[in-house]
Amino acid sequence: MSRNIRSLSGSHSRYRRSAKVVNQGYGQHGANQNKNSLAGWTSRIGSALEDIERNVPKLRERSRDLFVGSPLAAGALKTTRTNVIGAGLKLNAQIDYEYLGMTLGEADAWETKVEREFNLWAESIHCDAQRMNNFYELQQLAFISWLMSGDCFAILPVIPRKNMPYDIRVQIIEADRICTPSDKSFDNKIVNGVEIGDFGEVLAYHVTQQHPHSIGLAKQDWKRIEKFGKETGRPNILHLMESERPEQRRGVPILAPVIESLKQLARYSEAELMAAVVSGMFTVFIKSKTPDENQVGQAIHPDEQISEYDDGTYELGNGAIVALGEGEEVQESNPGRPNTAFDGFVTSICRQIGSAIEIPYELLMKHFTASYSASRAALLEAWKMFKMRRTWMANDFCQPIYEEFLAEGVAKGRIYAPGFFTDPIARKAYCTAEWNGPSQGQIDPLKEVNAAIKRVDNGFSTRQSETVELNGGDFLRVVEEQLRREGGLVYDEQRDYQEILEHGEERKEE
């Protein structure tokens, strides 16, 4: 018997030692399946297809519903749109003049002419295929659609129009219209309307002729649009999205992680609002020991006209004295509203929501009551996200469209750019540009300006960079050009090169 006990105790100790060996590292913490706090946590691992692609339609649907029905959700998206895009990202051509063999004055003249040509197209509604928005308003539309739906698309058709020398157009397509055809008569794999090749590269997008959820009797049809032209390599369609995982093909709405919190908070706010409205009505009940069956349950609104000959009704009035019948007394209804804990609870949830979507609570709620340092820290943290998304928007939307515009201008002879179509490096040198948007703004303008001056004086920054940061302006164009003219430093080569730009072919023949 003692041997058996020793044997059992020995095996039990070996089991405990083996258990300790197995549960190491994360196995003792986040991956532990035996702790009471984690035993009920059920989760599954899946690819981007199962975790994201199959859930995108429902996420998109609920995100849009929150945008139109939840003030906090609408404010979050519009705040991001306003700070990232504002009135539109403006072109600031910055060519590599050294590689192109230009002087600084020649480069400045070339950039001025190109920006003038671009504004001719961008500031007109003719740049829009639907003739409704100019290029800067299209940026706003594409960006907020990107945030709301998870992604957005733009195709670049060529449509000639009168009184417009440029034929390239921009057509914004909503995310729902990119979907998998019902017949699936294609050899390649299609994920949510995105056709994928053998190496995982995107080959084409499948676009419905009308919105898939629109009410119409016309038969639904799909059009296959290749991502790049076979002969020219020209981008036929632009896809705006933020990738979360490798092999992800469609974007997720920015509100996806906080959809449940936003919906529950909206319900709670509506319930509190209704309770406060009811409380404001000051409802009273007449308690009677001998009730009249005809009067039980009848509500009288203060504005309702009551017959003076009806002795069975009661009316509330300012300073009124109402005589009650025998056995009757007044009983008030007090719902206890407004709720004193409402503001603290909502603030706590909003802080969590702001953390998930990278918008500090102060900016999300437009509630700046903390110190200068705290408010500035909140704005600086938010500005990191705004700059990141602005860079994405410029790289994925503005820059590709500008490059196609520039190619058309060079091909038509309106812009003089030797080597544009023959030398890839020269083409890149001509296309280099910055896209400036709204500035960060200042809480204390005097402190911000003094800090900018010190950064410039100590060589940490330039006047151009500080001007863009402070008000989105162009210091070189506004100040330095004026100083050069006043000092008689305008180069003759700039005037000569301007003539080359305007009469390029004639000068070349000479």
C-alpha cells in the first residue's frame, strides 16, 4: 500500500514538473487556458479572408448607419476630414532641377507655369466626370468615403469637353460597387470584387453598372477594369484603403473597433434625453379613492383646450389653484433626471473611443478646458495621425492624378518637359511635388511664432517649412520673390526660360 502511495505521489510530482515545463512564457499569461480569468475566452485564428473580407459588408453598413445617426461618430469622421483635407490639398511642385540641368530660377519658372496649368483644370468642375465637384472637393468626398466605408475607388477616364484643354477626368466610385460577379466566369481568384493573380498581385476590379443595393428593375451587370493598362502601364483605377494585415484586399471602416461602443452610447444618450424631456413636462397624477371609469388613464396636455363646462377634467396653469374632489390628492412623478452620473460615464467611454481612432478626447468632443500644455499635447498627438493620413491621401490619390495630368500636358505641348517620356528618372524628377493642406493652428500664436523663429535662427528648420506649418502658406513665393524684385535680383535666365516654356518648340527649332 505504501509503495502505491509513493508511486502515485511520484507520478503526480512528475506531472506537475511537466506542466510547469509546458506552461512557460505566454503560456503562463496571455495564452494560458486554465486560469479562471481566461478559461471562458473563446477565440479562433483565421486568415484575412475569414477575419476581414467576409465581415466588411456588415461593418460598412453599420459604420454608415452610425455616421447618419450618431453625433459622436459623425463628429469623429468630419473632424478627421477637416484636419487632413480641409479645403483641399494644394499642389506645390518641387522638381529635381539639378538632375534636369536647370538653374534655380528656371526651375521656379517651370513650377509656376505647371501650377497655373494644373489650377486651370483642378479648380473647374470639368475635372469631375459627373461635373459636380472640383478637384479639391473630390478630395473631401473620396477621403470621407474612405473613412466611412473602409475604402474608396477612383477611375480616370478620358472625356473631351469644350473650353477645357485637358481631357483627363476623375470619377469617384463607392465601395459597394466593387463586388464579385454573380457568374464568377473568371480563371483568377476574386475577393470582394478584387481579381488576384498567381503572385497575389491585383489584376483588375469588377465594378457594377449600378449600386448593388439600389432599387431598380435593370439587370445588374459588371465591368472589369484592369488596374494598369496593358500597353501604357497607366493606372486605370485608384484604390484608397488602409491595410491591417498581409493579403488583405478590402479596407475596414475607421469606426470598426468602436462600433458596439458607439451604438450603445447612442442608445444610452437617447434614453437619457427622453427621460429628461419627460421630467421637464412635470407630470402629475390625481389619486382618488372614488375614481370615475370615464376619466381613468386620460392625459391632458397643457396646451390642449378644455371645455369650461366639463367638471371631470383638470388643467395645470401658472399659479393656479385647483379644487380637488372628495377623496382625491395630487401625486407627482419624479423620474430623477437629469442623471448626475451621465457626464462622467459618457466622458469615460469617449476617451476609450478616441484612443481607438487616434483622436484625443479634447479634440473629439471639442472640449478644451485643461491647461495650455495639456491641450497642446492633445493636438500634437492628433496631428501625428492627421499627417500620416494626409501623406496616404497625397500618395494614393493626388500624386497619381497629377502625374497623369502632367503626362497629358506634356503630350499636348502645353508643358515643356524634355525627356519626360523617354527617361524614367527625368519623368520622376518632373513629377516630384508636395501637397500642402490646412495648418495645425495655434493655441497661443505668439508662443508658436517665437518658437518658429528660434528654430529657423538655430538652423533646425527653414522659413518655408515653418510657413507651411503655421498657416499653410508658401514663404518662398510670397516673401522671397518680393525681396528679390525689390533688390533687383530677378535673374534674366528666369525670364529667358519663361519664353522657352511658352514657345518651347519654336526655341528648339532655332
